[in-house]
Amino acid sequence: MKLFVANHKMNLTLLEIEEYIKRLEDINTNNVKLVICPSYPYLPLFNGNNYQLGSQNVAEEEEGALTGEVSAKQLSFLKVKYVLIGHSERRELLKEDNNQIKKKIKQVLKTGMTPILCIGETKEQRDLGKAQMILKDQIEEIFISLTSLEREKVILAYEPIWAIGTGSSATVEEIEEVTSLIYRYLENVYELKAKILYGGSVNKENISSLEKISSLDGYLVGGATLNPNKLKEMIEIMEEEYL
Ligand code: PGA
């Protein structure tokens, strides 16, 4: 079953999220696993059974004096099942590094949740022909510190930074080229059948062509999920493809 992860980032007011939660009831998710990642304070408001909950982030430590942080254990008590880790906005704007990302993945795995590790290259890195190397390094630096059982639990999200929030997704060919390299690399080095999501300006206009990439395990979608109508339409397209 494909995953569809909705990343709300720092959006929606309390009134808007209450309305959004009601609208989620109309979405049929028989063949798609829908995961909603709202802002932290809204997590306890979600109680539907046609989707699961995800968190946009997690603290790297287990507990303690870390003002403003939220631990993996606290998230798991709020019925969170998936946690985004290493999103490019956190890597770039908040200077999150691989050491922190590693610790976060460990925390998430310890509580039985599923980490979604975001990787992606900048436009400049791509133009210089360095995309493959950058992606390989982003995976390798984390995977090296995990056991094979832990590696199997990590879902990767390939999000080219130049496609995030721009309205213009990577093409089917670009995504196929990169993801098939990642699948092959993880198979060869770790004998791992990787799970890879694509993210970066996925919307209701382009999702049916992205659905042609049969190897993809789903999507990580930001902007286009803030409107429940658009979210519903994207899920409907995926459901139709399944039939
Ligand atoms: P976008 O964001 O769909 O708005 O491009 C995706 C993401 O950042 O996860």
C-alpha cells in the first residue's frame, strides 16, 4: 500500500484545523495509507480512523531540560506513528546536522515509531553533477550507525530542494533516475529493499503522472495538503490508479 504523507509545516490556525479534521472524514483511504503531520499543538485533536498521525520533528534526547522540545516518547503517547527527520528546511534554516539526525532516528526507533528520513540535493549541487554523491552521503552517514533491523524500518523521502514549494515538481524521468540509483545502492551495500517517497511540489495536477513511477512507495506533500479538497482529490487519484 502506498503512503501519502501530508506535511502541514507551520500552517493553519486552530479554527482551520478543526474544520480540516472534519473534512478528513470524507476521504476514502482503502488503498492508500494517509499520514497527517500537523503542527505539534494540534496532534491530540486528530482522532479519525482513516488516517494515521505523523510528527514534523522530534527531540534528539530522550527527556530532560530542553525547553521547547518534544520527545519521541511524548509523541508516541499522542498516537504518532511516523516522524519526519532531517527535512531540508531544518537542515538548511535550522542547521540540523547528521549527528542530530542520527540521534533523532534512534529515539524514534526506540519508541516503535517509523522515521521518514528526508534527503535531497540543491539546484547548484545538481547542476554540478554532484546530486548522486550528495544523496549517497546523506544516506550513508546515517545508515552506517544503524543495525540492519533498524535500517529496514527507515523510510526515505527523496525531496530535491529545488522542487520544494516551487510549484514545479521534478519530472518522472528525474525521479526515476535518482530513486533507481538509491534502490540499487541500498540493495548492493546493505541488501536492503528500500522504501522511497517522493516530495517536492506534488499536487493534484501532477500526481497522476507521478503515479506512473511504479517503484515509488508514495509521496511527502506540503503546500497542496493544506486545502482538504485538494488533499481529497490527490488521494482519489491514487485510489483510482490502484483499481
Ligand atoms: P511542497 O513541500 O509539497 O510544498 O513542495 C514538500 C515538503 O517540503 O515536504
